Amino acid sequence: MAIDSLKRIALFVVFCLAQALVLNHIHLFGWATPLLYVYFAITFPRNYPRWGILLWCFFLGLSIDMFSNTPGIACGSLTAIGFLQPFLLEPFIPRDAAENIETSAKALGKGKFSLLAFLLVFIYCLLFFTLESFTFFNWQNWLLCTGCSTVITLILILTLESLRR
């Protein structure tokens, strides 16, 4: 349990620093911003306490907000993903799986993990850019930001997942 907590803390710091120092400065074509820290919320195992997922996601979102000058946007969106993750994970888990199965491409299969990651990343980007724009006046820009950021984030997550053990 202590090793898992230390790994979570290390991932928390790495994702926070990577987003604040590198990824926030990347805006491909003016629309696509990689939001890699969503991967942190996706990888919680099946039996992880829901209150723990919510706290981790809240504090990571709060840290991202402090470094990115997005008051409450990442915090609210990532907390919503932390709430949805256990419910969206259940249909993707095999019936004969262990109670403490981890969320990875190795455990779920590449196709199931990719679909789960796509759903969570798309919902996150939809919430994030809706809260950021807070208007549907320029809905084309909102759709482009949501779609392009979903694609670039998903590509980075699947790349990281392929490098993982």
C-alpha cells in the first residue's frame, strides 16, 4: 500500500510539472493543447476507494489550475472525471477479473483500454473547454479545441501506455 501511494505521489508531481512547464505551452494549430494529466485519473485500479479518487483528482486539478491560471476549470473537470471513472471502468473489465485489477492496456486489452481512455478524455475536454469558454457564441472554436485536444491527448496517453512495462 505504501509503495502504491509513493508511486501515486510521484506520478502526481511528474504530471503536474510536465503540464505546467511543457505541455501548457504547446498549442498545435492554435486549437490542440495536450492535457496529459487526465491519464492520472484513468489509471486508478478497480477497488480504489471512490473518495480517494475524488481527492487525488481534486488536488491534481487544483495544482494544474494554480500553475496554469485557469481558476477552477481543471479542478472541476478532473474531479468530474474522477467521479465517472469507476462507473465507466466496470463495463470494460472482464467477468473473471480480480477485484484489484489495474486499469491498463495489458489488463483490459488494447481496444477496451483505448475506448475507455477516449471516453474519459473526450468528457474531460468537453467539460474543460465548455467551462473555459463559458459561451457557445463561437461554437466552431469550442468544437475544434475539444476535438483536437481529445485527439492529441489520446495519442499521448496511448503512447505512454505502450511504454508502460
